[in-house]
Amino acid sequence: MASAAVLDRHLVVWRDPAVLPFAWRGLLPLIALAIATLFALVPFARNAIQATVQHEIHQQLIVAGSGWASVAVHGQAVTLGGIAPSAAAGAAALQLARTAGCPTWLGARTCATSVTAAFTIEEPAPPPAAAPAAAPVHGEAPPAHLTRQGCDQSLAAILAGEQIVFASGSAKIDPRSSTVLDQLAHQVRACPGAIRIEGYTDTVGRGRVNQHLSEARAAAVRQALISRGISPKRLSAKGYGARRAIADNGTEAGRAQNRRIELHSIPAK
């Protein structure tokens, strides 16, 4: 009888590989994409925050009459530049910038973590040399005494030829306007009674900001005339913002005409 070898049979069971390792490998590109997006968004968010801080602080400085100050922002560190009209004005601008609030999701919060000053203090104008009140300007003869109507016409004629120029968004008078201010001071000496200096703006920007800017510019012209020998008791300043437009605010030429200073003779009190 022939013998035969018998081999034990083994049960072979097929199992699918674990899914989890492959799933994680599939998520790797998504993770890399998320990291790349984060790196792209962080600078954008930082720039957006810096722009908000700069805008809010600058607008609040303008409203407070410190539009002369420039604002530089790095992160949440702020540096004020420009030329301060006085040490007190510089200190006031610095304090305002340190306490200025910016809108956030959680409400208004202090804009800056640190504020430093890099501005200079404007040297005070030397007192006028002793001379008669009606001393001629640039060799001109003293003006003849005028009526109120004649005074208004003369002042309007000077400003029709050349308006007083200010730095953009500021009450700082451009040095190029020194000549027209000399002419105005010369003419004011011949005017009877008091003089009201009126400031006007165009309609660009918020109404409250324009109102404060017009007031600050009128006050700056008043100070410039006082420094030229005009008695402070004769001068008053008032701002009207964008009210009383004399041209179309829808055009650049019209807006340029509406950004103006006017001087008017008023009865002395």
C-alpha cells in the first residue's frame, strides 16, 4: 500500500491595512496649506492694526487741535513727530496719544502700549521791535483810516489774491504765507473796531473734525497777527467747518475755494 504525505492546511485571512496612518498622511498637505495661510495673514493683520492705530490717534490729535503732530506706528509702539508750537502743546499731544482709544471686538481699548516723542519745539517768535503801532510794512506808507465797509473790502481783496496756506489736515501755517499775513496785519491797523477771523473747510472728512480744524486754523491766524503787533483785544477767531460754502464741494477747484480764511470788521465791544 502506497503511503502519502498529508500537509496541514493553514487558514489565510486577509485584513485591510489600518486607515488612520493614511488619513494623517492625507491631511499633511492641508496642514501645510494652513501654515502658509497663517504666515500670509499675520503680516496683513499686523498692517491693518497699525493702520487703525495710526488713523485713530491722528484723528483724535486733529480734533484736539494738535494736527501738527505726525504719527508713526510700529506694532503698538507709537512715535510722534513734527514741530510743536510750544512745550505745553507737545506735552498735551503726547498725553492724548498715550490715552487714545481704538475700537476692538471687546470695545474701545488704548491704542498704543508705548508712545515716545520725536518732535521738536518751535522757537518762540522774537518780540516785535519797539516802533509806532502804524509802522509801515516793507517800506509802505501807513494805511489811511478806513470805514468798516472799506476795511472788509480791503481785507477781502488781499485774501482774494492769495489765501493763507496750511499743512494738510493741520493748523500749522505754511511759511510761504508770511507775506500775505504781513499785508493783513498792515491793513488791520487801519480798520476800526475789532476784527473777527473766520475759518472754513471743505466737506471732505467728518464734520466734527472739520469743525475743530476750522477753529484751530482761525486761532493760528489770530496768533500770527498778534505776533505782528496787532492787539489781542482787537482779534477774535471762530470756525465754521464746512458750512457757508462759496463753491461746489463736488470738484477739487471748488473744495480749494471753500478751504479758506476770512477777516471781517465788527463793532468793538
